[in-house]
Amino acid sequence: MAAATVLHDVAAACLRPPHSLPRTTAKEPRLKPGLAFPHLYGNKLPVLGRGYGVGNRSFITCYVDPSTESRVSPLGVSQIKEKCSKWQWKGRYSINYFVSSSSSTNPPLLLVHGFGASIPHWRRNIDTLAQDYTVYAIDLLGFGASDKPQGFSYSMEAWAELILDFLNEEVQKPTVLIGNSVGSLACVIAASESSQNLVRGIVLLNCAGGMNNKAIVDDWRIKLLLPLLWLVDFLLKQRRIATAVFERAKQRDNLRNILLSVYGNKESVDDELVEIINGPANDEGALDAFVSIITGPPGPNPMQLMPRINLPVLVLWGDQDPFTPIDGPVGKYFSSLPSRSSNVSLYMLEGVGHCPHDDKPDLVHQKLLPWLAQVTAL
């Protein structure tokens, strides 16, 4: 019974994205409501907003008139898979990617998913973005329909290198990178290392602090959890234990419960989303990738990298994120960044969890599209 309890707890911990942090309950700040988008009212557009100022943060909530809501429907997973192609990275690894071409001369976009996700996680965004941009999306090595090579040592640096090589070989134009979670951090690393003008700007959706929890050792909560993290690493390096944990973790009911705790909009947690996460987890090599990512080095810290980036940066952060909470060290850093860096814009998204683009896509598009229009006009 005790062993089963330990494995259950390990499974729950491992199922979270590897940069997860316990959420603390902070005293709610006093908010001053005001109209966040006065120009929208003058033009009588259907999307109305209320803004709240807390220090140097902006909170936004979206109210949409159902009669005039955007009619762009999300792509189906099967539609996305039919349009995917393969690219050989380093002549060895097959990388799955998607492209929706546009006749627009605007810079292209590259969408980079988070931990455990894949290209279809952007199904609610691609068609909206593709109206004015050529949209690429990629499955990082170890995820989705990309290769999951046995014995590969996964790292943030490898994913960043993959992104830059893809831009150089396939896109061949300065590109705006849009990432979620560890995908955001991979975009930050890529932008900080790019010396060929491959990156035009970056959009960070709840950026991770590292590939796993060991990245945030200066947070008191992680210091308390370090012995448990070391125990998890030890257990996951035992093949039989890792297999048992992984099999339990990828069960659909477990996935659904975790996703419900991560999303602010519970209606977004549908059968399709569960399958997006569950499907690739059944591929050969998925277990090895899972163990390598959880137990491997956390990689570069975004706080060290952001000062190197002079490109335009848009940060969108769901305020209900239990994995990278706004009151954690990474969240606090990014929320203070606009006051020190003129190239950074930040918006807190009220009632949104760890995956804003899929949780409440209309709210994300409301801030993303104007920012893209401004950046691409430069």
C-alpha cells in the first residue's frame, strides 16, 4: 500500500510539466478597473475589454458579443496531420513540421509547443494567424510525430539548435517565434544565440524556468522539494518503475484531470486535447524521452538570457497557472521586465492557465495580432 502511494505521488509529480512549482495563495491585490482599450469603443468593434492595473502589470479580460464573434474555426487534428511534412535534422533525425502558406509579405511565424504537447496544440490559433502570415509549427525532437531516438540526451540547448537550423534550412526568412512553456524557453535560447538575423521577434506564453524543476533552485519551495526531486530522478532511472509511472501518467482519465487543473477555461479540455497529449506518448521512444527530460539538466535560465535580447518581445501570462505561477521566481522576473526593458511588452491574462493559446485563444489573439502588426511593420 505504501509503495503504491509513493508511485501514485511520483506519477502525479512527473505528469506535470517539468518546471512545475507548487502554487501559493497570495493576498489578492486591490485592483482599479478601467477601460483598457478605449479605441475599440470608438470604432464599435465587437470585442470589449476591461483593464486592471497592478503595479507594472496589465490584466485583461475579454467580453465578446456572440453575434459578431470571429467565425474562424479551429483546425481538426486530422487536417493538421494531413498537411505535415518531414525534415531531416543533422541528416539523422526526422522532424515533423506544419506549414500554412500565405501570399502575405509579412515575416513568417514559427509555433513551438510545450512539454508533452505537439503541433495540434495550436489548432485553435493556426487559421487565425494564417490569414495574414505564413505559419510554421514544429514538433520538437522527442514529442509529437518527430523522432524519439533511443539514448538521446535531451536538453534545452538541443531544442534551440533545432529551431535555428529549421529557420536556416526551411524557413529562410527572419521569423517571429511563438512558444509556450519549455517551447518559450527554447525560443529565448534560440533568439539569444542567433547571429544570422533569423529571428524577428519572440512571443512567450507562460515561459518555463528550465527543462525541469531543478532550474529554480533559488526558490524556497524548490529547495524544500529537492530531496523529493532527487528521489524521483532515482526512481525514474529504474526501468520497471519508470514504465509503471509512465503508463499510469498517460492514462486518459489522469491526463484529463491534470489538464482540468491547468486550464482556466474547462470547456477547452475536450477529448481531442486529451488525445493530442496521449497519442504520441504511445510511440516507441516516448518513455526514454520522458525520463531523459525529467532527470536531465535543466538548461539555461531565462533570467540570464533575456538581457541579451534586443528584439521585440511580447509576454502573455495566464494568471491561474499552477506550473509557472506569477508569484514564482520566473513569473516575478517577467512581470518586472517591462519596467527595465523597453523592447518587452507584458499582459497578464485573467482566468487563464498554463497554455493561454489553447485555453482562451480569443484573449491571446486580441493582444497578439496588434503586436504582430506593429512588429512586422518595422
